[in-house]
Amino acid sequence: MEPDAIRETVNEIAPAYAGVRHHLHRNPELSGQEQETSAFVATELHRLGMDEVQTGVGGHGIVALLRGSGKGPLFAIRADMDALPIQEEGDL
């Protein structure tokens, strides 16, 4: 996929994923307690059509695999799902 096509696809799906981000921020879970967050993220990865979604990795972790159609570079993305135990002081 060419960079312009990737950019166009991202711009098309980004608004829908604002709701996902809002959901995750409204329902924070502390480290080691991310049961609902993990289930939510796994459901979204399945919905996106990942080839494999493995849950329960090291606790509540997830590994998802998306195979490409050809040979080429491989890359990985790592992200945290836990919230920090702080109280927001703003009105956001």
C-alpha cells in the first residue's frame, strides 16, 4: 500500500476510533487490573480483522498478528493499557 493510500485510510477510520479512545479514557483500570480494557481491546482487534488475537499474555496482555500479502519487513507495536492512579484536575 502506498503512503498516500495509507494516509487516506487512516483519515477515513480515525473519527470512528475517537469513540474507542474516549471509551478507554472513561473506563481506566490500574496495572494488573485491566480485565475489561483487555477484553475491549481484543474485541476491537477481532473486529479489525486481525489474523490472530492471543489474550492472557503475561496477565491481561494481548498479542495480535496481521499477515501481509507479500514478503517484506516485519514490525511490532507495543502499548500500555493501564491507567495511572491520579485524579484529573481539569474539566476534560
